[in-house]
Amino acid sequence: MKTLINFLEDHSKNNPTKIAIITKNNTLTYQELSERSSQFQNSLNNFSKNSVISLMFENSIDFVVSYIGTLKAGLTAHILSPNISRNNLLFQIDNSNSQLLVTENLDFSSLQNTNSLIKIKQFSEMFSKNNCTHLEILPNDFAHLLYTSGTTSEPKGAGITHSNILFTLNNIVSVLGYSPSDISLSPLPLSHSFGLGCLNTNLYTGGQLILVNNASNLDEILEAIQKFNVSTLAAVPATLIKLLKFHKNQIQNELKDLRLLITNSTFIPPEIVSKYKKILKNGNLATYYGLTEASRSTFMIFENHLNNNTSVGKPAPHVEIKIENKHNDVGEIWIKGSNVIKEYWNNSVDNQNFIDDWIKTGDLGYFDKDGFLYLSGRLDDVVNIGGEKVFPEYVEKIIKQNNDIEEVIIIGQKHNVLGHTLKAFVKLNPQSTLKKSDILSFCLKNLEKHMVPLKIELVDEFPVTDYGKIKRFLLSSEDLKK
Amino acid sequence: MKLLSNNFDLEKEIKNIFFEIFPNLSLSEFDWNKHQREYSNWDSFAQLHLIALAESKFNIEIDFDNSINFTSAKDLLECVKSLL
């Protein structure tokens, strides 16, 4: 079986001068990537096959060279965000049993005065011109290790094998139509599955990828789209919303020729989907649903004639999805396929989520009659109120129908009589004069009685992850502290 | 905290809470001393909704003991008065 490395070497042989990666100040051809990653590989000759090497970089050419060099050496690339917290860094280094940390001009004072014995090397020290050792890489060898960002619990390590990667890349290409002629732009962190998938797709097809370091730098994104005649853009929903808010007129022109705008399974407001459908005159808006440990399990291409803007699509080719433990039609999403990892990294507790090749995702969802999957929240979020199961996302959806409300998060609170009741954290639109009692009155009119939140708290902002997801568990824990 | 100019305003607000929670309750049926059991739909959720509305309108916190003890509009009025 071929691996990603084989495809890359083919491109290097067949199109050596073609540019593979473009950054703000630099470019890298396929031949340069092949040669430089081999030099990096050679510097890792002392490590035994399948050892774990940690890489901590901004989005850069040096990261791409390090990542590919580590894979070529038959080692596992443990990829870390440069913005990682000290505790998380120490946890991951310990849990992954990493042998070496390679980085570039980053501050490692956080590792001082700890028990960590990991070696740290700068990228510039990692080149050797010795001859390459050609290793046989097996499909089930681990290629990279990513820890899930964890909106509800401690990080969990997901070791992704070479065969996991190739299976997912085949699906991405067959469903979304990536080809060598694509010029793709990604402002996503390469330390996240979405961003890393964009890089791998490009290296698999032999296309060109433009890396932007900061998704908030909308001007740089728009400038690059125009300058390089970009055909596909990958962005999280928050970026899409900001582009509409701050560059509404500009994007009408600059995005109209995109072939594909791909986003991910964080909730996208349906009106945002509708607006982008209109802007993309010659292309499609698409999304996918997946976990780091079950990458790209569904794909959704938003079609103009279909009214399913809140769906995450249908299962990817050769991926099975079922809904277990249903309450009405909603239940836990289970996934099976060659994109699913076998187990978590050194984590016997969470390995209980794997049953007979299925992964229990902890996500709640349902299928419509046409086979489209919809997400309904997290299993952990279900609140039992006097024996009635309540899905917070359903309550949130109803409350958000009030035009004065910008965002709402519902959590369960312990209650002496009913077991639990609901609390709503509400962010109002800036001009709103709504009072807590008005919100409660709206809930009383529009929700079943057991779903009415008994406490309302007005907030200015919600705590979010680096990736823009609201940290529900923080709201719960903050609330418990009170 | 909502400023109420007099007891009349407070009583009016409490009455409004009852009319909101019990939409079928007419003005003529309202009685400050009418007991919980005389309402056809005063169940545990209605009890909690009465408290939640009172808390949000007057920006007060009604503790658990008080919240399970009141059985009439008058009880809620007295409870709110004691917290303002």
C-alpha cells in the first residue's frame, strides 16, 4: 500500500519545480520539500522506528519539512500548538512518551523546573547530509499523534496511522474534487486535524497550498485569494461570519470564483450558509463532520435547491454511521470505518468508547428521511429534569428565535426536587433592552414547561477554545463554584 | 432591583406573574388567598416558574425552603416583600 510519502515523492519526480507551499515570505517546490525533508529524516537516524517526536511550530514551511521528515523516518509526529498551555504541554509530553521536541524560536521556559526530561532541539539543528536510510513504512504504523482539544474533558491522544490518512484523503478528493490544478488557501492551524488535513490533501494531489498564520487576518486572506487566484479556501465558521460582517462588499467579488469553500462541523447559522451560497456563483460551500479520531466522517455540499442548511451531510464513502440509544429520533452518533482510530494513546479509561470497531462519539444527532445527518449537541450535555431528558441545543435553538438574542448556552444545574433544572447564559444583541424577565416570558410562551430555564444570566462574552468553540464545561464549572 | 413606588405596584406585578403562569386564570377568579390545590394546573413546574419570574422581575433570590412553602398568591407576595 502506498503512503502519503510515496505520493509526495511521485510529485517531486514528475513536477520537481512545481511550488507545493507558499507562505507570506517564502515558497517551497516539491523537489525542495523532498530533499529538505530527507535531510531532516537523516537527523533522526538515532531513534528507533515508531518513536514519538514532538513538533511545535507556527504554520510554516519549516513545519511541513519537519512533519514530512519525521514520517519518512518511520517515526510518529506528535503535533503541538505553539499556543498550548503549560499544563497541557506537560501532560502531552508525558502521555505521548515523546523522545524529542523540535521547534523554532519558541519559548520553553515553561518546561524549566519540571520533571520533564525531554530533549529540545531547534529546527536549524536538524539537518544531516548523511545518506538516507530507506525504511519500510507499514499501513498501520502511526504517522501522527494529535490530542483532541477537549471541550468537555482532559485531552485524549489520537494516533493516526498511514492507512487512516490515505483512506480519509481518498474520500476528501473523491467527494470534494481536489486536483493538482487546485490552489488552496488555509489560515487554519496545522496543529489541528482540519488544517493538517488541508496540507495532506494538497501533498496527496500535488496541488499548491498557501499557508496564512492567523485566521483573524482577513485582509491577508483576501489579498492572497486575489493574488494567487485561489480555487479553494478552508476556514472555520467564525472566519466566514467575520468576512461577511467586515468585508461584505469585497467578498462578493473576491470569493465568487472559488471552486470550493470548505468549513467544519461547528454550527454554522443557516442564514450564513444562505449568504455564501449566493456569493459562490461558480462554486460550492461544503462542510464535514468528524472527530480527530474519526476524521471526515460525513461531507455536506450545500446545494441551492435543498433546504437543509443545518445538516452536516451524509456519511463519507465506506464510512458507517448509526444512531444508538435513541430518545425520539435523537441518539448518540457511532462511527465505523478505516478513518476511525483503534484506541486512544495510553488511555485505558476512554478506550471504553471503542466497541467492535465502532467509536462512540459522545455527539448527539439524528438522520432525516433523506439520510442527512444533523447534530444535536453532546451526550454529556443532556439534562434529566424530573425524568424528562432535555437536549440543551434544542432549548437554545428555540430561545435564539428571539431576535434580541445573539447567543445562548443552556446548562443543567442540580436541583433538590427535580434532580436538575436549566440555566441560560444569554448574550444580547448590542441594541437590545431585553430584561431577564422578558427572556423568561419568551421561554414560558415557546417551550414545554420542563424545558424553561429557571435561571437566566446575561453575559457580555462566552469563554471559547482556541478554535472558537464555546467551552460549555467552563460555564458549568464556573456556575458550580458560585 | 426594580423600584416599586408602593404596595399597589408590587401587588400588580405579583398578579401579573400569576396571570402569566396561569393564562386561563381570569381577573374575577384571582384571589390572594386561593390555595394551590384550587388551581387546576399549579404543579411543581408552575411553582418553579412562579419563583423564577418573581426572581427575575425583582432581581431577588428565593431560597429553597421559601420556594416550596408558598401555596397562594399572598404567600408569594409576602415572600417577595420580605426580600425587597
